[in-house]
Amino acid sequence: MTAQRRVVAEVLDGDHVHLTADEVHARAVAKLPEISRATVYNTLGELVSLGEVLEVATDKRAKRYDPNAHRPHHHLVCAQCGAIKDVHPTGNPLSDLPTSERFGYTVSDVEVTYRGLCPDCTAA
Amino acid sequence: MTAQRRVVAEVLDGDHVHLTADEVHARAVAKLPEISRATVYNTLGELVSLGEVLEVATDKRAKRYDPNAHRPHHHLVCAQCGAIKDVHPTGNPLSDLPTSERFGYTVSDVEVTYRGLCPDCTAA
DNA sequence: AGCCGACACTGGACATTGTCCAAGTCGCAT
DNA sequence: ATGCGACTTGGACAATGTCCAGTGTCGGCT
């Protein structure tokens, strides 16, 4: 556990938000000015490998990192402003996929992204 | 309807696959050598706006384009080799999201990505 | 037929995101 | 103190996507 990794972990624990790698880097720099982008990417990659953090692909541009890796959940994304909320749907989508639709795959995980407009963008 | 747009549309109709923008460009060049990347991107963007083609974000690296826009479906992705299949789960995930979990959003769409290993990668 | 204007296309520069690598630095065990 | 190994750094590079100015093409009008 080096100073750099601690800073990255702190950034992610800080708020429960969904930051891009660049945003993580920006916030890490605020705490430890000499941290490099490469280190942030390395550390994020390690956290993902360790299962401490999830990569989410709600945004097509950049990966986002979700520190809430220990409780399964899905995401609700505003199509306009990009705001992201964690949601917990009822039911289990895995059981909605019949064997005949699995094409011999070993299905282990499912990722659900709801899209819509957040209250602010609905009003606007 | 210009020659360039026709070529892009033909590439997508050709097989029912999930191509990246670059793959679309490569195949378009085979049919019309002087087509430029910018035109492919523009045309893909227009097709998406028209609802003729869907952007899918199964891959974190590049957007893929799915010409099967008229029947709702979801995707099953091999975590190792990236192979993508269209699947049709039973049930409707939209109804699995209670009002209390919508945070005032106007939810209009849901995207489900199953992940696992395809038969080849399971064997290997 | 010839001109004109609108629109699409081209090619390349640029931006963003992410990966890689060689060299430097730090801490720890000896 | 010294040496080893792991971590970090900074920058180069790669992949993907966007933007823009210049050029070409096509239809309509005279």
C-alpha cells in the first residue's frame, strides 16, 4: 500500500459516484500533485482485478469506476446529462434467459442499464 | 441517398453482425475505395438518429453498430474473445424497476448485456 | 446548355482515452 | 550501508472519434 494507491482508494471512497479514469486522476492530483496518469490507470486496474471496484460502460466514451462493488446493482443513466444512479431492480435477469437462448455460452454475469431522463432534464 | 451512404447501408445489411466503426469503414473501402472515415462516421451517426441502426456498448473500447434495430433484443458477450450474440430474454426488465427505484427519472429504455464464455473459450 | 447554391464528401489535423516502456526512486531485508 | 525488487514517473504511442476547410457533385433555374 503506497501513498499513490491510498490516494486513489480515497478518491473512490470519498463520494459514491461514478468517476471516469480522468476524473479520478484529477482528484488524485489534488491530494498528491505528483501522481501520474499511468499510476492511476495501474491502480484502477488492480482494484478491478481485486474485485474492489467495478468498471461500468454506461458511457460509450470512457470507462467509469464504481466503488460499490460488494452489493450487486445496476445503473440508471440520464440520456441527456449523463447522471448515473445505482438501482436495485426486483427479479433476476439471469433467470430470464432460457437455455435455448444461451448458445452454449457459460453465462456468469449480467449488466442492466436503464436509460431515460433525470428530473432536471425532464423539466428542461 | 448517395453512393457512400448506400455502401454503408449495404455493409450493415450484409451479415447480421456487430461491427465497429472501423470495421464498417474497412468493408466500405472494399466496395468504394475512396470513401473516407469521416463519411462513415457521419453516415453511421445519421443511421443511428434515424433509428435504423443501434449503437451498442458491449465493448468498452469501441462502439459497435447493430443493424437489427427493429426487433428489441439484448446481447450475450464472450468475456474472453468478445463474440456477440443477439438474445431474447423472457420478461421485461422495465417492469422490474419499481417506482421507488426510479428517482423521478422518466425511464424509456433498458439495455441488458449478459457476459460469459462462448463454447470455444469454455473448451479452451 | 450553363450558372448557382446547397449539400455531401474528402483528407487531415486534432482531441480524448488508454496502454506501454525505459529509467528513476523508494523501502526493506541483509 | 548496500542491493534487490517493486512501484512510480513521464512521455511516447495506439486506438477511436470529432471537427473543419476545401473540393466536388447534383439539381434547379435562367
